[in-house]
Amino acid sequence: MFNKSKAPTPERQASPTPIPPLPDLPAPGQTARVAPAPAPVPAPARGLSTLSSDLTFEGNVSGQGDLQIDGQVKGDVKVGRLIIGETGAIEGGVSADYIEVRGRIVGAVSGKQVKLVSTAYVDGDITAEQLSIDIGAYFQGRVLQGRREAPKPAAAPTPPPAAAPEPPQAPAATIIDMKPAG
């Protein structure tokens, strides 16, 4: 039916080193393993802007992106995420969602997450929802815990209250003289 010539086929040479199986395939003679779920694809990273250690900036810095400061800033800084490198220094207020301090800040710090690494120097008040201070970090100031406001539940419409009597009014304040008579 089919005519095939029986020409001699060259033999394949065995490779000296076996080729390892792909990570999701079992090796010959092994039972199949369940492959782990693929890692979630991270959101596209925003570009990290950097103020290098040989730069000095005077004025306010603001934006929604990520910023790493290795140089000197004299002014307020308000960004999305902020990293102050070991050579970085800020004289002014700092505000960001995430702040990691490895360098020096003289001024108020406000953020959702604030982390002071062991090389940090902060002289000013910190307002944060979450605060982490490593051993060796210097901090002089007050800590105020900011809280997230709970989402307000959707209120069902309520009928207006019937004419209720007004609550009694507090008596007017009376001034009392505490000086001795004389």
C-alpha cells in the first residue's frame, strides 16, 4: 500500500549530559506534581525618581509618584511613596502614604506607614497609622496615631421623627470668683 524506501537512518548520538525537564513537567520515572499557582502579576511599577547625593534642592516637592532622596532638600515634600537614603536629608515637613527613613529629617512627618531604619535621624512629630522604629534609630518628638476613618454604612432612609419635645437646655455658665475676700 505505502511504499517506503528502507534507507538506513543515521543514529542519533546520545548527549553526554541529560537535559533537565521543564519545571512544570515531571522528570522521567517521577510522578506528576501539581504545579504551584502562578504568581499574581504585579501592578505596573511607577518610576522611582531619585534626587542624588550630590544635589541640593531648595523649595517644595510634590507629586503622586515615588521619590528617593539621597541629597539635601530644604522645603516640604509631599509624594506618594518616599525613601530617604542614608545620605539624604530634609529640612521641612514630609507627607506620603509610605515613608522609609534611612537618613535625616528635621520637621513633621505624616504618612500611613512610616518606617525608621537603624540609621534614621528624625527630629519632629510623627503622625502615622503604622509606625516602625528599628533599634539604633534616633527620634525626638511626639507620635500621633492617625486612624483610618471607617466607611460610613449606607443609611436606610428613616422617616422624620415625630415632633418630640426639645431636650432641656443646660443652665447658663456661672462665673465663680475663687479669690479670697479681703
